[in-house]
Amino acid sequence: MIVRSRSKAATTAVAAASRSVSSSLAATSSGPTQTRSYATVQEGQPQQRRYGGLKDQDRIFQNLYGRYSPDLASAKKYGDWYRTKDILLKGYDWLINEIKASGLRGRGGAGFPSGLKYSFMNFKGWENDKKPRYLVVNADEGEPGTCKDREIMRKDPHKLVEGCLVVGRAMNATAAYIYIRGEFYHEAVVLQRAIQEAYKDGLIGKNACGSGYDFDVYLHRGMGAYVCGEETSLIESLEGKAGKPRLKPPFPAAVGLFGCPSTVTNVETVAVCPTIARRGASWFASFGRERNQGTKLFCISGHVNDPCTVEEEMSIPLRELIEKHCGGVRGGWDNLLAVIPGGSSTPILPKKICDDQLMDFDALKDSQSGLGTAAVIVMDKSTDVVAMIARLSSFYKHESCGQCTPCREGSTWTMQMMQRFEKGQARAREIDMLQELTKQVEGHTICALGEAFAWPIQGLIRHFRPELEKRVKDYSATHGGEALGGGWQRDSSKKGLLVYSAVPWQVRPPRPAYLPTTTFGPSPLVVDHGVYRAIAEAPRTLMEEFVLPIRSGRAWKAPAKSIVRISTPEGPQVGDLNIWSLYNPRERFWASRTKQLHQSHVSTYDRLWSCLPYMRPLCTIINDSLAWYQKDEYGGRCHDLLGTRCDPYINVLLSGPEASYDYHCHSNLTRAVMPWGLNESDVHDVINIFQVTGLDEKGRYFMNPSPARPGDYLEFFAEQDLLMALSTCPGGDLSKWGFGTDNEHEMIKCCRPLKVEVFKLDDEESVLGNGKWTPPERPQYKGVHGVAIPEGEKR
């Protein structure tokens, strides 16, 4: 990586600009607190529409190109430390408001508004808190492709030291700790020398700049762990502990370094603040688009003719940035394959998007990527893009601290899968598996390293899926078929066989995993259809009935040998049904085992089974007016055990806190069982009655509208005394199903009531007597799970 040099004329222009700014600040110091800004456009001109082409006099980092020594004398010559005392005396409120008005957002990757972040430590009553308060500067620049902070510390160290003082004053900090990457030995030496010069000149330390404000600056070298770029990991490392992220809350602004209020911020973000204070917020805000103001350091590497680190206006077009400052893509713009726009953790963008891409937070977010650290990695058509992402996966696996299971295991699996895709030793369906894996990791880790290794893979699949498919196809053509699980190769001489450790075996046609057996007597899985047909047809008397209104729940008692009918009096409506043993609610319906013993969608003569250790039928379905539905063209069936009840937690998870809603089936069932002495923890997986569901070709759960007609019903025979609870699903018949607050009004249009009737048989003896029906019993398991094996059963 190299940095661009500047002409002598340009350097002279910068010096002139500094003198002009100094005069401007002096002219306003005795007047109102507003500072006249130095702008590159005349007052009254319309807002600019084209971005880029930053002039030398508007560059903040005037020694980024190494034209002069990084010592204090040179820094003062070009405007650093000029009237810093006046800036400090304006007070922390003025500084915070000026940074907020400038639109400055964090330059370390997240893009959080800096003025807001710096205000967090000035909470109500902070003056009474006697603890020290710390500014922590994150100089642990470990993101592959990023080198902007290194250039600041190497060439413009006094920008950073002065920035620490100004930002420290804004948050009323007592000291700053600069945590620098361990490999940056030269930068650490230069920066330590700048700190010592500032102390010697009275610019920091006791009575900094003669302002009456005491402020110390310390430099701490890290050990090179990538995860220490995360703010709480960095704090842990500063405290002498292993660099692993902390759970939040509490946030560092309340409990940070050494248990004191602290704010962690990036080198570039801190370094620009003194210039903003001098030249005015409006000057800085005049660059870039709204919400993306200011100038920015871009690190451009890869397949360009002249790699460099350059300061440019935010929102500059990517193509202009590369062609103006790097001499263009190697081999010309048409030879471009893709660009990683913000460091290795941001998703890759193909050429067709790069043609018109603006380089700012919002524009890159719209393109499903991110500005990150603005480390632009350019790849021409000679790049093996799959190998490149595989290499990044290996890096992130190595750098995971291992604290969070999704990151520790997910980074290992993604690395292994990417390495197999690189060789073509994968299956085409694993592309979606890989995508799903990254989605499961994303948002489920303490720090953002989970997203860091997930996003590059997501970008690869989004834009270069054909390349992954081609690798698999090419491998299949030369090896007699796709590689199988774990990268096992096929033996082309033994088609259809897996070969591993010289032991061949063949994939067999699927068959039910649980089949009834008569070895030890009649199987409870084998239902006597004649008996239950007679029960369904026998005369009965109504004992209880009620209509369950829309979006509500109710529980009721169903005595043993009674018949429960649930019907749709007005048309299609989905219901979620829970069942317990009446006198022992620990014995409750077990959807998963029922699904294994019967099928994923139940109908006439299927049984609903209780959980361990009871493992006996709770009830048997004796009538289903929708038995005709069978399997539709999409694989959907009725009355499923695949899904579970809708609940407010998943709604908020998928749609945000504003989507909180109290009438999901889980909530309806919770309210229903409370009068029976049960609570939320007793609500369990349901049977979804009158609901059509299935698994699509990728194995994903889907729901389709209910086919129920007015008067359709489902009847259950109670095998024991039961407590049953039913919810009328807030999704109604599911014809307008969807998460989020916007869908609630629409879904209510398709909601209808359900009717519940409980019958008793008029002549139980003739229908059930003479051994035709016996109450279900628990399996007679004699052991205690290997803790103590009864004598005579030892093997």
C-alpha cells in the first residue's frame, strides 16, 4: 500500500487555507458563539448535486502524503493546535452541539452519529460522580484492507492528540487511552513522541493549553487480536484481561474502562473534531449528501494501477474515486469484476452495481453492502472470487474469540464449507444451507464478528451464485457426480456409493422410522377402526357448548370417554389446540412424538400422544370433515403438527418492538389456562386445526389459507380426563397472514369464530364394554435410565 504524493503548489494552497481559517476563528472569538465557516461554495448557491473533487484547502489531513515532518512545529505551521484554548473554553455543550450539527458519523464502520455518542457521558448529575471518566481511542486497526488510521498516526499524529483533547473536553473526560494495534510499532513510536511533545509544550496534562482543564493521554499497545476492535473487547484488553466482548447493558458510557464512564471511538472520528470546531459545523456539513456529510479517508487497494489512501468528499462516485486517485482499474474499467467497498466484512458488489455507486453510508446500505471503514478492495476479472471469500472465512474463523457458540461454531462451518466450494466438493443445495447458516449466526452473537464473517458470504451468494453452481457442476462432470456430505468423493466406478475409509454403503429408499409391532402384544399405534367408527356413530348427548370469538382463547374440561367437536360455524378459521391430563398438567400433548408415530398432518384414527414419561394417547381423532383434502399441488395438508403457535416474541423479533401485539395464539392460550391454575410456561406446542401447511422444496415451513367451509369439524374421543384449550388464531383463515403492525388490520377481515361442543355417549357400555376399549396406561419401563439397573436385567 502506498499513499499519494502532493505537488508543491497544492501544499502552498493548504497553508494559505489554514491561515484563512485561523483569521476566521480569531474574528469570531470575541463575538457570538457561532463560528463563521470556511466553505468551498458561495453563500446563496443551490445545494451541490455532484460529489467528489475535494480541493486541497478543504482537506483535514494535510500531511497524509508525508510532505513534512510529523513533529509539533510542523503541525503548528499547518494550523494544528491553533487557539485550541479558545475551543476548550467554549465548553462541552458548545462542542457537542457543533459536532452534532456537522453531521459527523463514526468513521470506524458503524456510522453512529458522533455528537450523540459523545453526549452519553454527560448524563444528568454527572458532576456528582467522583469516578474518573475516560475517552478510549480505538487504534486497533485490524480489518483487512484498512490502513487509514495507520496513516494518521504515522503522518499526522498531532491531529489525533489534539482530537483527544477536544473530544475529551466535550465529554468531560479526565484522560484518554489510545489503544494501538501491537503490529504498529513505527506508528506507536511516532505517536508517543507526539504525546511527549504535547506534554512538554503544555498542550495536554495539567491546565491543558492554559484552559484550566486537566487532561492526560496514554498510549497502550495491544497484541494484535482482531476481536479487540470491538469496544468492550478493547476495554477488557486494556484492563489486562483476555480480549472478549462484554454483554451489554451496561454500556461503556455507564460502566466502561475500570468500571468508570467511558466512550470508545475511532482514530479518524476523533482526529477531525478540532478542524470541525475551528472551521465550523456548516463547513463540514457542506460536503456529501444529507446524513452522509463531511470528508472521508478511503483506502483503495487491489487491482488498481496506483493503490493509495486518499481523503475525499463523502458520496463521491466509486468509479470516480478509483479512476481519479488510483489511475483506474488494472486493464481498464471493463476489466472490473467486483469491489468490496468498506473492508473485508462488507458484502461484495459486482461491476454492474459499481458503475453508479456512491460512496456513503446510505447509498451502500441501499446496495446491500456498507461503507464500513471505507477500505475499497478492487478485483479484476483474474480474481477467483470464491477463493477470496474462502480466504476471508479462514481469517474470521481464526480471529473468533470463541465466547459465543454461533460465532465459534458458525465460523468453523462456514470456513469448511467455503473451502469445499472452492474445490467444487459440495452439493448445489448446500448454497442455500450456507446462506441459512449465515442468517442464523447474524444477530445472535455478543459482538459483530458474527456479521463480519456472514456478510461476505451472503454477498457472494447474492451476486456470484452461478460461480458456485459452476464449481459444483464442473466437479460433478469429472468425478461421476456431486461430492456428498462433508466433501466425501464419489467413486465413479461404483455409482451411487459413498466411499469413506474404504467402507461403502448405499442410501436406501425412505421408510417410516416408527412402525407398530405385535411382538409384545397389541400395539397402541394400531387403532381398531371398527370400535372408533362405532363411537363416532353412536347416539350422544350434548353436555357443553360455546362459541369462541375471534382472536381469543378458552379452556374447558373434557371427561374421559367424552367426544369433543370443534367446528367452523361461519367458514374458514384456523385454531391452535393445547391438551393436558386434567389432574396432572405435567402430562401434556407432545406434537413431535405424535408426528413421529403417525405423520406430520393428522386425521381420522390418528392419536394425540402425551409427553415423557407418560407416553400414552390423550385422545383419538374419530371424525374429520376435511379428510378429503389430502395433499394439494404444493404439498400442503390439513391439521398439522409441523409448526407451533404464533406468539408475541417472534413477532417482535421479526418486526421490531413497535409490532408488539397481545392476541397471538400463545397469549390467547395463556389467558385461557390461568383460571385453571396454569401459566404461560404450561402452554406448549399445538395441533394447528383447519390449517394447511407443508414444507417447500427447500424444506421451509409454509402456510396456506384454510379450506374449511361453514360447518366443517374435527372430533376427538377423550382417552382420559382432559383439560383442553383453544385459540382462534389472529391470522384468521391465513389468507392475509403476515408479521408486523401493518398486517393486523388486514388480517382481522378474515377472522371468524370457532365452536366447541362436548358430548357424552348415551350408552357407553354397549359401545365401549366387553373389552372393546380400555383406559390407556403408561409404558412399563422398569429402569431408571442406567442409574440403577434392576437385578435380572443386567446385560
